[in-house]
Amino acid sequence: MKRLLTVALLLLVCAHPMGVAAQDGRQGGAAIPQGGRGGGAGRGPVRDVRDRPAGTSVIRGRIMTADTGTAIRRAQVRAVSGSDTRLVTTDAQGTFEFRDLPAGRWELSASKAGYVTMRFGQRRALEAGRPIEVADGQLVDRINLSLPRGAAITGRVFDEFGDPVAGARVQAMRYQLVQGSRRLSPVGVTAQSDDTGAFRLYGLMPGDYYVSAILRALPFDVSEDGGGYAPTYYPGTGSVTEAQVIPLAVSQEASITFALMPVRTARVAGSVVNSMGAPLAGGMVVLVGAEGLGPGPVMFGAGNRIRPDGSFLLTNVAPGSYNLTATSGGPGPFGGPGGGAGGAAEIEMGSIPVAVAGEDLAGITLVTSRGATLSGIVGATQGSTGKIQASDLQIVAQPVSPERGVGPGGGARPARVESDGTFTLTNLFGRRMIRINGLPADWMLDGVFAGGTDVTDTPIDFGPNEQLTDVQIVVTDRVTQVAGTVTGRDGKPTREFTVVVFPDEETKWAAPSRYLRTARPDQDGLFKIRALPPGAGYLAVAVDYLEQGEGNDPEFLASIKDSGTRFRLGAGESATVNLKIVER
């Protein structure tokens, strides 16, 4: 049975604190000062650059080519620390400098067209970069990055008769880890074939790629004989499982040719009814491959618009299994306009499976519903002495699994925390976990409670029109930390590693989990991980290479579990863990 907890929050309003002690052994209080501007609940805070924290630290370095070591001019260099992002451009000598940085851990990356975007400390594709730790008034010099020239895939697209196809959308795809599972995702630029059928996909990092091509007819160009083309993968198949991998080394250029698959297309027609039983006018409908793979949502330009009487017509739809999703009000499921009154408008959304087999489908009725609403208050545990700017905080409803184009994956936007600590999230669909963003480095999430029940690590399944009004988000300045160094096979300290920290209890491995964290060392070889939930037994393993996202893969965690160094963390405790590297 879950613990029941009444969290009493002490809100600092007009500098007159009021509060009540919490029950069940945990103290509730508030240290959220009044501050910031109010705003709509569905809109997150926008920080003016003049409001950025000023500091006295400097990071300086140079961006060069990986092959010849020559300067890369006009490269963009980005420094990120939490929600603070800075951007500079290299000069004629390839040098850059960030000034007035606050103390903290910064991550740097550099990019320029034709080169692979690299992070400081990154050695291999899909590896995380290493942070740079700076103190007040410190100059960190010689932060140099070498950018390899990007690999490329060039080729031509033909029709079934060997004639070139112009206007086909071509993109590279590769499998990447997303919340613990591998998904085929688009990467890099998207190209459009020219009048000779030629295309070029450039700036790719080393790896294994798939290439897809899709040719869409204009929204109202209805083929009388049903002729069209299916989304096609190289070397000419409509199935990902039959597609051929294209391996690319650093700076390599591969050339391919393939023909689009001719198919009999169909029209999909029907109507959309809103939660009140009335036609859903002015919204959008979209088709997405049900298996979550492929080159993306099937869009038909103006043909995606729902008519005033609630009807819709999608033309030139290739055979396949889809999810048909309708959205109205606020942003659509892909971030585009939804036909409503703007981003804060009430969203109606619905989704049903549709199978297309070359024959027209008519008479489809799709019923939408309004999402759930969640409101509550943010406070701090009793004894917390720090101050938080409420306007810097956002409350987010994180989907348990990333669903592409399906109702449960869209709609919700972050909610701003008002000066009195209150917030409201709207347009919630499906299973989500409640999280808080924008906390300072010396604060962390302590718990999320709904009706006195601890739901910090339990997804909330939001039903249509549901209202949840008594949510309490508790934060604390008793922040946990684990830090340490790693030695290599030769017994000497090394900086080329990634540390994976995870609980010894496998039930806590399911993504998204607060208990799974990875870290790379700073310029001094020290790794730090903050804000792990206290009270759990943890394992720490240092590996020589880790793909981004791999630290959330249960199969990978099971493979390294026996190599872990055990430690525990209590509330506000710090642990020092020195590890030996595990080579993969």
C-alpha cells in the first residue's frame, strides 16, 4: 500500500510565512519566495538574456579541422549549464571565448555546415561530451575541439521505369536509444531530389544508416486510377526489416540508387466529432505509421484540415497500418497549428487505428475528447533555507513512452509556477509522470503527492476531462551527490570513461526513471552526479564507452550489474566512489 502523506507547504507570500508541520515523518514547508511575473498556466517562462545570471568566469579555446588541424572560421560554439545557454562564433583563427560565465559545470559543443557537430570530450559517435567545471573568476583555457568532416550519402531516385523522380523527400535514419528502447529515427538534413533524381545527405557522423524516400502528391491532386508510390527504403522495399544498411566511416561518402515502389493509393474520408457531440471544425487530421517507424507522419498540406462540418478527406494514401489522429485547439501533435485559438487553447484530441489496403475508406467517425487538468502547489521541505525564483520553474507531465503522433503523446505544454507556488497543467492525455524543471543546482525534487498518495515514480493515467486538483510537489535543498575518479587498466587515473549509476533493485530500471544517471568526467577527471533519490541502494560502473541513452537500457544494465560498486545515499548525503574502468 502506498504511503499516505499530507504535505503542509509554507509559502512565502508578502514576506509573511504561514505553515503547518507535515505528517508521517516527513516535514512540509515552503521556501518559494514571491517573485517573477504571472502568466497563463499553459505557457512556460521565457528568460530575457538581460536576466541571465552574470559571472566572472571565462572559457576560451579553438575549433579546428580533425584532418589537417586548420582553423574553422564562423563555427558556432554553444555553452550550456542547466537552463543557461550561451552562443559565440569563432573568428578568423578559429578561436572563441565565453565571458561573464557563472561558476558551474558547462557543456560545450561546436558545429558548422559540412562538419560533424562535436561536444567537448566526445571521442566517438553518439557519446556524451565531458563537462567543464569552472569556479568564480577562473579562466579555463585551451578548450579545443576538432571537427571531422561529415560523412555523406548521395544518390538518385527513379520510378519503376527507370526515369528520374523529382521532388522526393529523402532522409537518413538510424537506430537510437530512446527511453531504454531502440527506435529508428531521422537524423541530419532532409534532402529533396532534383530534376535528375539526385539528392545529397551530408554532415553525418559515422554509423549505420537507412535511407528512405517518399513522394507525396499535392493534397487535391486525386489520382483517378489510384496510382502512387509507397514510402520506400533503400534498396527498394517498403519494409524496414528488408531495408539495407549503409555503413559510413568518418568523412566517407557513399553513393546509392533505388526506385520508388509503385502502389495503389486510396482515399480516407470521414468525420470528427468533439466531446460535446458536435462537429470538430478547424482542426487537423494526420496519419502516422502504427509501428512508429518510417519517414514520419503522412501529411497532406491543406488536405489535413478538418472542414467546418467536421468532415475530412485524405488522398493518395499508400497501403499500410496507421494511427489516424485528430487535434483541435492549441498546438497539433507535431508542434504545428491545431486550428485553435493559440498555444493556451483547450485541446481536443482522439486517435483510432486505420488499415489501408489500396481501397478507399469512407464513413470513418473519430470522436475526440478534452484532456485532463492538473493543478497544485510547489513547496519545500521544512528546514530548507535556500530561495527559489518561482518564475524560473516549470511543471511538466512527462510521457511514460514516446508515442509518435498518437493522442497520448501530444497536447500538454509545460506550466509556469506562479509567484505563490501554484501551477496548472492542461491538455493531459495518457500515462505521464509529473516533474519539475528549472530548479537551481542546490535543489532537487523530494516528492510528488496526489490526494496524499506518493506518485513521484508512479505514472498517472489521465482520462478525458479529468480534473486533479490537490497535487503537491515538494522540493528540498538537502541534495544528494556521488563523486569520484576512475583508474584505467594500468592503474593510473583516466578521463576517458562514462560512469553509470543505477539502483540494485531492477523494478526501478523502467524508463523514465529518476534512479538512472550517467556522467562523464570534467577537465580534472572528476565525475559528479547530483540529486539521486535517497534511500535506495545503488551500483556504480565506469565503462570506456557509452552511447547516449544506453544507460537507460535494462539489458545493458543487467550485463554490467555484477561489475558494480555498491553504495547508499541518505537524504542530503554525499558519497565518494572510486572505480576501475570496465572495457567493453
